[in-house]
Amino acid sequence: MIFRANYASVLLLLLTTIAGTHPMKAQLPSAELHTLYPAIAAAGTSVEVDIVGTNLDELKGLQFSDSRIQAKPVMLPADDFYPIRQKGNRFTITVPADLKPGIYEVRTKGYFGLSTARPFVVAAAKNKIIVESGVHSNPEKAIQIGLEQTVTGRSDADLVDYYKFTAKKGQRLLIHCQAERLDSRMDGLLVLLDKNGKQIEKNQNHFGRDPMIDFSPTADGEYFLGVSDALYRGGAQYHYQISLSAKPLIDFIFPPAGVPGSKGKFTLYGRNLPGGSLNANQTLDGAALESLSVEIQIPAKTESPIAAFHPGKPLAGILPGFDYHFKNSNTIRIGFAESPVVHKDAKTPVQKVSTPVEIAGQFDSKIAGDRYRFTAKKGVTYWVEAISNRMGSATDPYLLVEKITKPAKGDEIYTKVAEKDDPAAVPNDTLNLLGRDSGLLFTADQDGDYQVSIVNQYKNADLSRIYRLAIRAAKPDFQIIAVSERDYIEARQSYPAAALLRQGGNYALRLITSRRDGYDGGITVTASGLPKGVT
């Protein structure tokens, strides 16, 4: 389906079918996939999974966001009482050897059509996958794991899952836990113990609600890892994946954006970076970071929306950009800047810039914000936007624009023109569409200098609290997100559901607009390429 508008091109997400203009109040069955376990396989291997959900009648197969991933039902042989039949809702998933590692989406196919989607992880071809089994809620029953192996498991209520591993002195090991990033309800907690049961490290909420431990052993030996939900909850929907790795990890990149089609120098900040230099002044959560300068060619064409599964908010998923990785590291998102990128000068109290511009900065002070001065033209409407929270930074940017006048005598006078905290709420925004980033419009009433101040209201400060600050003449535009969700009388209770259009029926899709640079005009939506009989 294509949306067309008189004013601008429209970006469409999540659309699978077309609907009538009025939502249905009668609720017909909708297929919902709740869990897929284990939800991981290495490239070039097969895995048998169990499917759990509602309205999954007469399952015929699975459909992945990459059609090269195939699934076949697990069949039981015929016996004296039953013919050959499917073994519950079990399928064997086969992943091709050349498939790129990453997170893909999977849906069931059955009597009630396609189900809602769940994430499915494809690991590197040489990665060994261990499926948790049995009770191992104390160190004596810990499951042995090794370097570059991935364990998939489920948190049990009121219990801790224990694993053990051997490590060498001085080796920098990264213990990863993915849960929230795999759409799990688990709020992960990692606890590292020595062979005597003494706690060495503990971590929670490193990548969002997912923990990570950066561990360099002081001696060769055996160590124990405890994995649990922070509130000791558990069940099928509290799944996790942990891994012990010495591979490179990019924590963040600076600048976080570049102009499409250009080539520029970027600095990677992370751990185990080949050729990276360690600096004790570069730390994140107490751990020293390595830095490495690289030259990157920015593609001319955006990869937005993100094609793969994205655990963040919709506006984070549709930020224009592309995914980058260094050798065998994790991927890091680099944004597309619409204007020349200028780096923040930490030594200048008020930095002068020329518009249009995009400033790459870091909230490196817990108290002071950053200030930028530019010359505006009378009658021109300017758009000032902070992009930070949408990039995954735990920040809450606040913007202030002031006009600067210089009297014949005395100091300069600063007059507030506009300010903005969080964006205006979207009515019935059940998906929490917006983040904490801010943007504002103002029209210069005279030629002259203006000042933009940007402050992180969370008042947390380190190198990773990066931001992009755009100052440019406004270019009104919009994007549309089409949401397929189950309809309730109380809108706040609605949640995403699979779209299913039945013969003689209709289906409602909710369209949410993200208006850019103050666009407040009308939007005309049309549909083309529909099947015969669908309107």
C-alpha cells in the first residue's frame, strides 16, 4: 500500500493490509504469537522450537522477515490409533549458512491468518548455542559455558540461574545479557562470583534494562555467573540470552551522524577494539573505554525505516541512517545529517556556528548545558531540534532560544524567544510514539544574533550522552506510521494485533503522523495496488 500526499513523501511502517474507515467493535479471533522457544539458531543450523499463543488454530507454517529462513512442522509417526500428525505446535527452523547474523521477525500462518510478530535471533555460523535445561539454581549445579557461546534460557520465579566458566588473568571478557532487546518482560540482573562464592561484580540496566559485565580476571580460575529477573519474576515470557565474549564492542560512535554520500573520520568508543587505545579518562560506568579513529563512507541512500526488529520507540526506528560494524563487532547506528556536521568545542563557552548546521555534542557536564550562537535573518522561520534520547542515550534534552541585542552602552541583552521540553503528546498514543527529545520553531523578527542552549535535564554526564542539535530553516514535512491494533472502547487498553481482513468485513488501521518542522497542513491519504474487491 502506498500513501500519497500533496506536500511531502510519506514513510509507511507496519502495514500489512488495508481497512475501512471505521473500526469494528465486534472482536473476531486474531492470531497472537506469544513465545517462540528457543528463539535462536546459528547460521547453517536447524533448531526445533515450540510455539505458544492464542488463536493459533490449524497452523500451517511460519513466515519470517527473510524468506530464506524456512520452517517445517515436526511430525509424529503413525501408530495403531493415530495417522501421521503434527507434534503439538512444534516446528523445525532451518537457517541458511550465508544469512547475516541479526534479529529477524517471525509470524505463524494458520486458520486466522498471520499472527503478531516475535523476534528470532540468527547467530554467527560458528557460535555454539546452549539451550538451558534442568534446575541450576545454585552454583553447585551451574551449567558450564565457554567463550563465544550463547545460552538461551528462561527466568524462573524466585530463582537464580547459575552458569560457570573458566577465564585467564588479564583477559577482557564481556558478559552480555539480552532480554528487553528481544522483547522479553525480564528486567535482567547479572551477578559475578569467584570460586568461593564471593561477589565480584553486579550489573543491571546497561543497555536499557539489559545488563552487561565488563570483567578482567586478576587470576586464572573458575567463576560463576548468576542470572535472574531483578524482581525475581519468571515464566515463559521472561526469556533471555547470555554470552561470554571477547569480541569487539562498540558502545557509541562520535560524531553520531554524517552527511549522506560523504566520507569522514569517526571515533569508535568501546572495548576490545582491534588497534584501539585505552584511556583512563574515557570511562563508562566505571570501566575504561578504548577509542579508535576510523574513516567511514556514508551511503547516499538511507536504510530507514530499520528493516530488522527494533526494540525501541517508533520514532527511534524511523530515524534515517544506516548500520555500521567494525570487523566482527556489534552494529552501531549512524544517522543521516541534513546539514554539515560541526563538532562541539568543549573549550568554548559559547560556540559560533553558521546555519544550516548539525552540531554533534556530548552532555559531559552534570550542571552546565551547551550554548551555540548563530545569525538569523528577519522573517525566516527556523527549526531547532535535539536528537539524543531517540539514539538510545539516557537523556532528556531541553531547548532554549534567546535573541541577543547589543545596546549602545552596556552588556548584551538576552530575550527569550522560545523554549521546549518534551514534544506534545499524541492523543491516545498507546505505543508511546515519542521520546524525550525536543524541537521548536521560531521566526526571527529582526536580523541579528540568536543563542540556542541545550541542557540534559537528567543531569547525568559522560562521553556516551551524545546529542545531535540541528539548526536550519524549517522544511515542513511529515511521516506516517500505520498501526494494526486490537480495538477497545477504552483506547488506552489497545495493543498491536495482527491485521486480518475477512471476506465481507473490514479492518481498522490507526494512522499516526509525525509532523516535522511544524507542519500543520492537511494530509491526503490514498491507496493503490489493492486486490480486486478491496477498497
